[in-house]
Amino acid sequence: MGTRSIKEVAQLARVSVGTVSNVLNRPEIVSPATRERVFEAIRELGFVRNEVARHLRVGRSRTVGLVVLDVSNPFFADVAQGAEAVADEHDTMMMLCNSAADPDRERRHLDQLEQQRVLGVLITPVDAASPRLAQLTARGTPVVLVDSAATGMQCSVAVDDRLGGQVAAAHLIERGHRRIAFVGGPLSIKQVADRHAGASAAVSASAGEGAELVDFETTALGVAAGRAAGERLAALPGAERPTAALCANDLLALGFLQAMSLRGLKVPDDVAIVGYDDIDFAAAAAVPLSSVRQPRELLGRTAIELLLEEVSSPDEHRHRQVIFQPDLVVRESSKAIRRDA
Amino acid sequence: MGTRSIKEVAQLARVSVGTVSNVLNRPEIVSPATRERVFEAIRELGFVRNEVARHLRVGRSRTVGLVVLDVSNPFFADVAQGAEAVADEHDTMMMLCNSAADPDRERRHLDQLEQQRVLGVLITPVDAASPRLAQLTARGTPVVLVDSAATGMQCSVAVDDRLGGQVAAAHLIERGHRRIAFVGGPLSIKQVADRHAGASAAVSASAGEGAELVDFETTALGVAAGRAAGERLAALPGAERPTAALCANDLLALGFLQAMSLRGLKVPDDVAIVGYDDIDFAAAAAVPLSSVRQPRELLGRTAIELLLEEVSSPDEHRHRQVIFQPDLVVRESSKAIRRDA
DNA sequence: CCACGTCTTTGAGACGATTCAAAAAAATCT
DNA sequence: AGATTTTTTTGAATCGTCTCAAAGACGTGG
């Protein structure tokens, strides 16, 4: 259609294509008069550089793929935001892809990104050990794992989920809770398993005081799953019912909270809740939720910085596994001290 | 790096590059023996087709840009999901871009998409009348407006926001409310203005019964803005205080709801609330929110279908403006009938 | 007026895949 | 076997941009 090429610009400006290219890429080496003439022609024709041809010639893309488990989880939206801010500064485009935790969708996205010869891929993998990821790396597309630890062949940025789970559980124990529910799943998801392991460790450490962890495994990580788990818990007879719930993420926690209020259980008096991720909704919930905060934007920023570093100096680059510390934010939902132990 | 070209495959399989290309694109015209030999070579070398070169030669991209106002608003996540489902079936990739309602970011994204020569752009524009959009269309990149009505030069899919506002307000009036707050802003956003206009119309129609609309304009559409508006409303003396709030979207409604519970006002007894969008969080709120539902996935599906139609038969294509009807979903937050009018 | 630097501009290859007319090979018919 | 048709394979041209060696323009000093 109306798309003009460098050649037409050259013709109109009465210069060679090489000169137009120079104006575009190294304007300072072109004489001011010519430069102006070329700009004029560009304006007149409405010329827009064809990035595809440029990429083919230069052999280096300007776009980075970001594959996340769930675009509608605000946690990932924030990670993306962080990554994009840095990408912007480097004149790089982010391609946001949603795997929806489906390995098949993930694979399709990776295929497409590889075919596009993107500069690199940031990914929160469904399964970090998937051979597809290793293959991608091996074939020359740099990969940075996000929110998931790599084993040395790649860079990664993650948050210490074990520590997060531990701190959260320790907090609940310290507030007097003894029977603590762990709400989350499937445990095949690394993050969930780690948080669980952390909680488990904290509970074991206090086993002498009678602390114990009760698992409420869920099949998904959304609001609905949390609500279902909450109903299950609410249905238990008082003595067996945990007095606190540690949820593997905030969406679960929000659903869980709703179930409590539907069943007439007071939060935090009857049941305390701690979520994970500290998304904006957590603080804004009916009962503001305690939550384990992760540096979301920073996670995204760091991931792309590692990627860009790897790309710009492939030789001296050493893969790094960055791990951030989570922070427990205590709010209403777990503030009260339980006195009936 | 490790990236092999069609030429290397040809060499290894002892055929010409043309044949390899045929195997890739029209395998049926290649003799089985040769075909197998080529596949073998592809496997051995780990060849991945270079989509960039293909695109350059064929002149037709396989990716579509989707620019939304806020990735972290579940409404848009669902729209994206719908669009992606259809794109998938057509072997097309979706490039999700977040303008964050910032005209500048939006412009940058459009620039990049145009440089990439994408197949087309689906966009929820910050300003539908922006000349940049017309320019994109004029230069040959098809544009479909999403959740925003076009004027004839482009296709568009939208939901009747005026009707939505009207139905929501009528519902509140029918439940006995007379002083109704409209929470939302800025009014420069078309969707907000339309919803307001609809509400306004419904209220005017019942002015004889003493209904009136009180504006609580906000500067943003997030949870925080809703909370702030809620506090403003709660601070009013009882007689002046509206008994119902119609919020321009669910995020505002959630924030508003939280403010009510912080200030000790009961929902729906003291103040009824109706949100807009019916995102999953609405049903999952502490008090399940009434909300005006929009066919989110359908919006996305339809948008990309229009785009693909336009692209596949540019000549006979007539631009269409599709408008869907919203549905009011009544839940706890506005169910009660007010008896004190 | 020539030789010699310094700026500018030029234009012929890439880059990797697709296309298509034409050549080659195989199959079918006399 | 030779002619004819059908099936396969070939390879040069092309898409739009960048790169870089080389040519051209210009100014300066001798």
C-alpha cells in the first residue's frame, strides 16, 4: 500500500540510497544541506523505516519477548512494567506473551519468538527444566528466567520463595497461631512448592510449641480456587479448623477472604490470612491483607538488564542468578494476637 | 551464532534452496524421498525458519499489535485473551502493548508497530480522534478500534456505554435510591463520559420522583482513586450523602467499597454500589458487586476478526462499527430495596 | 596548476526466504 | 527406441536496508 522505501526517498531527494541510510543512522556524517533535503523528502513521502529489512540486514532484533504465566495477574503486569521501562531506554520493544500456565501455549510462543529472531526472551516458565528452554539458549537466543532460578546455563532473577514462606509462617506462629493452613497449588509449580517448603520449615522449627501445617492444595491460583479452599476450611469443625491461612498468592487470599466473610467467619479474629505478592488489591481488600511483598518492577528491570548485558557483550558475560529478598507486609488480616493457644 | 539458514539445509540435503523452501511451504509438491531427506537435514541442523526474511520477501506480517490502556486491568486481559484465541487459529501472533493511558507511550508503540509492518493494529485509544490513528490507516496499516467507536474510516467494536450507564442508574432508581453518586473520571475518557451521560439520562427521566446525580469525578480509574472518592462521600453529612454510587469501572468500585467498610458504612444498606466491567474481582469482593457486564472476550474476538477480514479481502471490505449491548448483573451490593425515599 | 589531505557521497554486495520460469528427470504412450 | 506429457528440481531475481571500499568534491599549500 502506501509504504515508501528508502529508494523512493533517495530519488526524491536526489541522493543515493546510501546517503539516506546515513541520514537515518549517522546523521552527523552527512552535510547539513543534504541532510535537510533528505528529511524533507522523508516528510513529504511519509516514509517509515522498514524495521524488518533492517533487522534482516543487521542481524539483530530490537524486540524482546516476555512470556508470563498470567497477564491478568497484577504481579506480572508489574513485572512487565518494570521490564518495559528499561527496554524503552534502550530503544527496544517488549513483546508480551501469555502462556496461561499452559505448556503448549508456552511452546508456541517460544517457537514464534525464535522464528522472529528476537533479541532474547524473558520468561516465567511453566517448567524451568523444560528442554525447550535449554534448546532455545543452545541455538543462540539468550533466555533469562524470571521469578524462577536457573541452574547456570542461563541468567535468572527470582525472589527467595522459601524465605518468604518461612517468614510468613513464622509471623503467624509468633501471633499465636498453632494450626496453620497452607492454601495453594498445584505443587508442581516451583514457586508454590518453595513457599510451602519455607512454611513447613518454620512450622517444624516450632513444632515443640505445637505448631502444625495443614495443606489445602488447590488446582489453580485464582480467586475462585481460593474461595473454594476457604469453604473447605470453613466447613471444618471448630477444633480442627486452622486459625490462620497462608496463601500461595494474593488472588487465592482474596478468594479465601471472601469465603470467610460469606461463612460468617471474622478475619482476623476467627481466621487470620497472609497472602503473597502484595498486589495492589491486597491492600485494598475489605480487610487489608498481610502479604509477602516481592520487588515486582525490580524483578522485571533486572531481568532485562541481564539480558541486554548478555547481548551486548556475549563473550565476557557470565550467567548470574540474582535472588531478591521478600518482605512481609503486615496488615489487618493477621495483626491480632491469638490468645487461646 | 547457532542459527542455520535454508542454504545450509539445502547443502546438507543435497538439494537446492528452492526445494527446501518448497518443503517448508508446499510439501505436497516435493517427492516423498526428497522431502524426507530435507526434513532430516532440518532436524539435524536444528534449523528454524527466519520469519524476518520471510516477511520481507512476502511483504506480509504474521503479527498483530494490540494496544490497551492498562494491561493490569483484568478487563483488558480478557479482551486480549479473546483476540489471541482467534489469532492463534490464524497462525498469527499477538503483540500486546500497554499504553497506560499515556498518549506518548501510545505513540511510541504505534511507531514501532508501524516500523515492524505489522499486519494490523487493534487499539483502545487514549483519544480515538488522534490524527496518528488516521495516519496509520492512511499509510496502509489497518486499524480496528476496540471499546471505542470509529467514525467510518476504520472498523470498531464497542459496547454501548451510554446504555450501560443508563441501565445501571435506572436499576438504582428502581431500588428506591434518589441521590446517586457517579464516581469516575477523567471525563475526557470517552467511555467514562458516555457512562456518565447514560446515567444522567436515566436520572433526568426520573427527575419527577426527585432523582438526582451527584458527580464525584476522579483523576484516574484505579482502586486508589475509588477509595479516595469513597472517603469524600463518606465525609458528607447524612442528609446530603448519596445512598448509592455508580462507578465507572470495577476497580473504582472496589476501592469505593473498601472506603465504605473503613468508614463503617454498610453496603448495601447505607450505600449501594454498582460497578462496571464485571471483572472477576467484582463477584469476588467482600460484598459481591453489582456490575455492568461487557462481553470482554467477544470484544477481542470480534476486533481481530474484523481486522483479518479487512486484510484478507481489502477490496470488498466495508468498514463496520460493531456495537454490543451491556448486561447488568445484580449482586449483593445493590440488591436491597431502599424504603426511605 | 598540481598534489594532497579532509569531507561527502556513491553503489555494489550482502542478509535469508520465496517465487517462478525454465531445465531436468521420470513416467506414459506410440 | 523415440516422442510426449507429467512430475520434480533448479537457480536467479527480489524484498528494503545497511555497510564499506572507493570515488568525488573541496580546500590548502607549494
